[in-house]
Amino acid sequence: MVLRPAHENHAYSSVDRERFLDEPAKRKGRTEFARDRARIIHSFALRRLAAKTQVAVPWASDFPRTRLSHSLECAQVGRELGAALGADPDLMESACLAHDLGHPPFGHNGEEALAKIAEGLGGFEGNAQSFRLLTRIEAKTVDNDGLSVGLNLTRATLDAATKYPWSSQENSRKYGVYEDDQVIFNWVRESAPEGKTCMEAQIMDWSDDVAYSVHDLEDALVTGQIDISHLRRDLSQLHATAVSDYLSDMTAVEAEIALDSLMNLSCWPKDFDRSHRHLAQLKDLTSQLIGRFALAAERETRQHFGDDDLVRYSANLLVPRDQRVEVALLKSLAGYYIIRAEKSQERYAKQQQVITDLVEAVLESAPTSLESFFLQEWNRASTEKEKLRVVIDQVSSLTDVGAYALHERLIGA
């Protein structure tokens, strides 16, 4: 197959397109960022997101999003918003597809369980685990010693996928790299302003917020987990959830104004009975909300930074306060009605126990319980902490279904 030469976005330098290990293309016709996108799409970590929790349990019903469908939708938003601001579309899609790769089984609940287990060896954080997957665990490229350097993506793509460009030593709650992945991280961040995210990472982050705030509402309405008529009644609880989990400085007045603004949209459902008409209206709502939030950011950013290609560290993504409040309020719907629901808490406790049991069981029966890549890392480990990190890497890579299956095989319950 002969590919037509793709257009290189000249806003990016040769340094932006560098890889940690020089790896010339096998065929002509693709840009370096198109190569990155292809590598992520063909990765096992992306495939496994199809059976990892977004909000609802993946197999509980057929409609709600999984981590994979969320990542695809985030990528669509990020690709278009990024292109409108001058960012390379393939780079933007790669960053969005990669942003959740490190999430373990059971989503943030699994992340919390693994963070407790890993307290003594540098912690566990989904974003740092994503970086580890991209630069170590996905064995696409190896160095002269036969050690994996992951997908060997370009510097700009790895930077764009980094939501928190600092280590756990700088912020122990949210961070983007573990101590033993610091070498490649330092290479990625060469000449970058300390602690600052690049423009593409900011677009990815906002696209993530937009995608899941809107689509979680759609999922919850279709599955009957939210009654649209109860929002005004529950506004104080929704505001409290938004403040504690999503936007700490949102005022009660802002929450009320945001709800009024959303409910006054022509596409906002007055009720929802799952009829074809209402399902079509709901699709219109998701489309209009995504356009509302993306266009607000594009306009605000262009108004401040002008019409040039806004890439890397030449600008910041600016989002009007009103839209940030609206998105946070939409997030609070799933937070209050689903995540904080009593029956969810019971399930979360069981899931955390499964994660804890799995780490103990895999560690006890290693190396026979390890997958091939992790077996090599186990054999290289020289301390108990290093061995525990290998086990955590394997457990975190599992799907929800895979975690339950391995738990049954190793523990029998």
C-alpha cells in the first residue's frame, strides 16, 4: 500500500517530533504524529479499556460508556477543538486516546485501592501509570539491552498526554510520573516550563471534562439512574458534590445560575420517557452541549491569543468561568446520583477487596501468576518493593472482567 504524503504541521519543531530512541519510519507517507496515533490504537492497553469501568459497571447493561468508548469520544472532541486552535489533529487524538490508559480495574475505585497498597513504594496514580504504560509496559520498541521503552512516542505526544507534569514528591495526590520512570519523563520535559502543561495537554484535559460530563448524563438518563425532574429539588446536594469533587470554589449562586442556564436551553429535556422522540432529543442535547463547551473555549482562547497556530507553550486554553461551572455541575449529577449512591458504595467496598486480594495472591504465587512482560520485569527486580511494583503493574492492567476471573482462579471465590 502506497500512502500519499501527509501534511506536516510546521508549528512543531524537529525536537517536538523526536523519539527517545531514534526509530525511522518503515514507509513514507505518514507524519510522526500519525505514527504515534497508530501505535496507541494498536496497543493492548487501549483494547483493554473496552472492559474497564467508566461510571457504570461495563456488563450491567449494554448502553453506558466504558473507558474505551469514553476515550474515543474524548478523542473526537479533542481532535476538532485542537485543530480549530492550530494543534496537530493526530497528536491531539493520540493524547486523548492515551489519557486513561493507566486506569486500573473498577476505575477510580481501583485506583484508590492500589494507592493504599503502594504507599511505601511511591504510590499509585492513574496518570503516572498511563505514562508508565506508554514508556515502559507496552513493548513496541526495545533498547540495545532488550529493555522496553514502550511505544516510543514523540516528545510532543507524550507531553500532550501528561496532565500532571510533576512527580509524587511535588504533589502526593495527583502526579504524572513515578520515580523510576523519571529518565524518560525528564527527556520529555526538556526545555518545558517547570510545572506547566502544554497547550495540547490543556485541550485534552478540557475535552475529557466535556466528554464525560455530557455523556455520563446521557447514560444516566437512558438507564434511569437520574430523574431529570429532581435536579432543582436536589440542587444543594449537587452543589456540595461539585464543590467537594470537581470545582472547589463554585458558589451556591453560581450553581443555581448554571442550572437555570442549562435548563433554559431549547434542547434541555423537560421530561424523559425513553421514547424515540426523547432519545433523539437527548442526542441533540449531547451534541449541543459539547459544541457549547468546546466553542466557548475556542472563542475565549482566540480572543486572547489571536489567530496563529496555538501549540506547545505558545498559549493557554482559556475556558469561560460560566462553562467551567456548568461542566462541574453536570459532573456532579453522576457524582451524587450514581457514585455516592448507597448501593454503589457497597459494590466499591467489594471491588477494593478484590484488588487487595489479587495483589496478595499474585505476589504469593509469582512468578507463575505473571504475564510474560511482567515476568521479565520480575526477574530483573532486586528488592521486595520492586517486585511489588511489578505485581501492581500487572493487576492494574487487568480489565474488570479479568480481575474477577483471575481472583476466582487464584483464590477460588
